[in-house]
Amino acid sequence: MQGVKGHPLERILHQLRAALAQPRSLQLTLTLRIVVILSVGLSGVTLWTCWKTQDILVASHKKTLQETAQRIEEDVTLYREMLTLEASIRKALQNRSANNLWIGVKQPGQPLLVAEPLEGHKSLMDSPLIREFADRLPSNALPEAYQLEGHDLVACSGPLTLGRTQVGTLYLIHDITEDQSKFYQLTRSLVLANLTALVLLIVIVAYELRRLLLPLNRVSQMTQAISIEDFGDTPIAIAHGPREVQELVKTFNMLLQRLSEAWQQQRAAAEQQRQFVSNVSHELRTPLTIVRGYIESTLRRSQNLTDSQQEALNIAVAETDHTIRVLQDLLDLARADDGYMPYHSELLVLNDIISDVVKVVGQFSNRELYVDAPDLISVYADAHRLKQILVNLLENAIKYSTPDTPVQIHIEHQKQTAHIHIRDHGPGIPLKHQARIFERFYRVDEARNRSSGGTGLGLALVKTFIEGMGGTVSVQSRPDEGSTFTLTLPTTSSTSKALS
């Protein structure tokens, strides 16, 4: 990560990889693939056409040189009957003289005979470069293409025979620069035409894909507008579209209907469960309170009780208090599920709330509680519920950490939220349990929770209360390194945020 942050090029490459890794739309993916296929296809056809055209052009010039060499030999044979050998060669060379064509004959012990270039075409053909180039050619070279001072040439050489006797070596050099320029111009025009065709094809493909995928976009828009209550009442309908899309819509409507039925069943079962828990909790709390009163009344007359009887009654009072507290927690959760949990949120000084909670918890636990609060921080919350949350978390931290380790509380302010970190130095929570510890009745260690009196409702209440006040709760923990629970609360009311 340091390399990505430090070097601009690495940062750009990292952003590019991240962008390419992101999922693309079906329309974009199909368009890109078709564009790549069309580009490769048109480029391949263009390159093959250009290569083949140039090959044909050079081959035609090679064939022309071979035919010219054969005709020169025929002319020399014809003129030899009337003229001397040198005069015959000069006459034959002059007859075959052409634009941009250099013809030379080298006889043993004689100077090089060269055909005079035509008037108006004495550029490269009458320069010394051609003579030097001809001297470098082998005495029997097949027609090949060459480059000379920016000019394209086709040259060949071979024996000049009279009958069966070789009278010299014939050199033919044809300047095809003009033809090559026309070929390159044609190639540029062909490439430009292909690019224009490619752009038009891309536009047409993108338009057609958009038109074909329009029913899918409509399905997506319609599904986004469906709420959980409308599952069974809002079937999706597409009047026009491909058969595959119609089948997809039909299958999706069947899925919505099944989801609606499952949702109704689950909601009915959840409602029955909440009602049952609420009724049972309410019905049991009253008689348990009465039982506790009778037990305490009996304990006040302890002079008539033995030590074992007093101990049993004290245990009964503690268990009754524990059961009443569990029932109260269940009632609170049931009210929260039904939306009847009242929250009297107001602007509070978080430092004062934590100070009060630490005093109360410290009296009963006899443990070291360290508070780190650099500044006074205000939060918008329900004082009673916030104290319940903090007491639950502190009791949890004390319960699951050794007596000789402290519990630390750190508060800080970030933008429009306040953060409360409660850290213990206990055994920690395994990673596989961290995502579920806020579920009701969930226990990381069944045996340990039974021995410590845990019910599995404390963290569920923390999550319910903190979210009811517009906050969040999270946990970070490692085995043998302790756990840190973090509460986040707003520092202003939602009404103030909306007005601002």
C-alpha cells in the first residue's frame, strides 16, 4: 500500500485495475466484445488487403523487368544481323528505354553502356547512385525490391546472350517510388474508410443493444420500486421484448409470489413468537415479584431460621432477581420489535453519563475502570437507555476478564458522531463468533455462560437500544488479546441535521 500511495504511476495503475475489476453492465460488456471482434476482423482484412496489394504490385514490376530483359536480348539478336555488336546493344537499350527505368550492359573489357533516360525523367535514373548500386548487384540477381536514398526500386541482373554466347551482363533497375506512393495513399484511404465504418458499426451496435436490452432495464426499474409488502401484489409485466426476457419475467414473478408467501408466513410466526414472549414475560414477572416479596419477608425474620435456610433463601432471592431481569429484557426486546419502545432523546454530556455509570459499576465489581476523555463531548441520546447500554458492556467486560486486568473506556469526537470504546484484556472472542454475538440467546461458550449467569440477551439489548437512538455498535477482538466494543452516537438530533 505504501508503494501505491507513494508513486503516481503505481497509484494510477492501481486505480485502473480497480476500475477494470468492477462489474460492468451487460450492454457495455457486449458492446466492448463486439467492438473488439469487429476491430480485429476489419483490421485483419485491411492488413491482408494491403499486404496482398503490395505483393501484387511488386510482383508485376518484377515480371515487367523479366519481360524487358527478354525483349532486349531479342532486339540485340535482331539488330546484330545489320549492325555491330556494340551498336546493336545501344539500339536495343534505346528501344526499351522507359520512364524511371535504368538499363545498363557491362561487356568484358568495355565501359558500361547505359540507355539514355527519357526527357523529363532524369531524376534518380541518371545519377551516379544508380551506377554504384548496379555495381553492387550480383551478376545473376533475380528481381527483388530495394531501398535507395528514400526511393523504392526493383532491380535484377543476368547474362546477355547472343545465340548461346554470353556477350555481357544486363542490369535493369526500375524506380517504383511513384507507384508505392500511390499505394500508400490508397492504404491510408482504406484505413480511414475502415475506421469510419468501424465507428458507424459501433454506434449501430450500441443502439441495437440498448434497444434489445431495454426490457431488462425496465424489469430492473420495476423491481427496484417493489417493497417487501408488495411482493405478491405487484407482478412485473413487459408488453414487448425477446422471448428470453419474457421467460425471465415469468420466472421472476413466480419467485416474487413464493417470497411473498414465505414472508407472510415468517411474519406471522415472528408475530406469534413475539406475542408469546411478551405474554409469558408479563404473566411471569408479577408472580415472581410476589414470590420475591415473600422470600424477603421471611428473611427479615431470620432469627427463626437456620444458617442453611438463610443461605437457601438468599440464593432464591438472587435467582428470582435474575429471572425478573431476564423477563424485563424480553419485554424490552418485544416492545422494541413492535415499535413501542419509547426513546426520550436529548442533548447529554457524555462525560457525565460515563462518570455516573463507572461509579455504580465500580461499587459492585471492585474493579479498576480507567476513563480516557480528553474533552467534554455532547451526544443526542436517551439517558436511561444509554446507561443501560454502558452497564451491560462494562459488566460484560468485567465478567469475561481476569480480576487483575483493568477495563478501559475511551471517548472521542469525530465530525458529527461520538465514539465510546470499551476495552477489556480478557480471552477475546473468536472471529467466527464475532458476527453473531449480538443475536438473541447466542452464546460463545455455553458452559462459561451458564456458570457466569449469562442469558445471551445483554448484547442483543445493546444493539437494539443503540440503533433505536440512531447509533451503531461493533466489536474488534483477537483471542488472548481482549475485546473492544465501540459505540457510535450522533452529536445532534436528526431534526437538526435535516434543517441544516
